[in-house]
Amino acid sequence: MEKKPTEILEEEHHIIQLVVGVMAALAEGLDAGKGPDCSILRDLVEFMRMFADKCHHGKEESHLFPLLEAKGVPVTGCPLGILIHEHQSGRKLVMELAEAAEACGKGAPEANERLRASLQGLVNLYPNHIWKEDYLLFPMTNKILSDEEQRELLEKFEQVEESIGKGEHHRFVTMAEVLAEQTQRL
Ligand SMILES: [Fe+2]
Ligand SMILES: [Fe+2]
């Protein structure tokens, strides 16, 4: 078989971690009194909404998790219930980040505080969430799913990519790399 579905998700985790690193650097910059770069913030919001949520969480929540549930994994508690709850917390934080990005450049100090809180919230949430998936959920997934089920899941993942649009995945990978590079230079 080509790549396993969990390998695709793990690769996406690496891209998301790059962007989490950017958010950590921005939060540190705010602590050091640096004003936020509004265009970076807008890119962060677009990346988190499209790549992290629609493309990545979409594959997990609409396809992987229901399949595991159908195979008898309980949807409440550990691990699925916790992971779904963390996706919801992530969405709320990205909404707050989007509001802060919109307020960006207006120079209100309380906007910077809200911005810092949403960035820090995401920095606290994601590495731990990704760890649970990489080390608990994905090994479990590969024990539970047959080769046939893995293949069907891959097809579903393809459909998610198609619904987002050809080339979009690659555009967001490049965006993450550029953001990480820009932040190193700040
Ligand atoms: Fe997830
Ligand atoms: Fe994930």
C-alpha cells in the first residue's frame, strides 16, 4: 500500500507544529514589547482555519473518528472524546485569534493582550493534542483497521483534499514554511 492514512495525518502534524512554533515566537515577541505583524496574523488565521481545521481536522472528525467509533471505540472519554473536545477548544481560540488579527494595527493595548492569550492558548493546546494522536490514537488505529479499511479511508482523505481544491494543500505547506522562516528572522 502507498502511505497509510495515519502517515498522512502525521505529516500534516509536522506542518501544523511549524506554525505553532511561529505562534510561540509571536507570543514571545509581544512579551518583549514588539508589536504584532498584521499580515503574519492574517496568514496564521487562514492557515489554522483551512489547513489545520478544514483539511486536517476534517479528515479526523469526518472520517477517521467515525470509522473508529464504528469499530467499537467509544466516542466519549479517552481518546476520542478528549480529542474532539480539543478540536472545539482550538476552533474557539482561532476565532479569538481572528478577532485579534482584525483589531491588529489599531494600537489598542488590550487587543495585544487578547492576541497574546489566544496565541498562548493555541501553543499550549496543539503539541499535546498532536502527541496524543501520534502516540496513542494512530498506533491504535493501525491495530484496529484492516488493509481494506485503510484503503477506503485514504479515498475519503482524497475527497477532503478535492473539496478544498487542488493545489491548496501545497499552498498551505509553503505558507507554513515561509512563516517559519520569516519568524526566525524577526
Ligand atoms: Fe486532532
Ligand atoms: Fe491531528
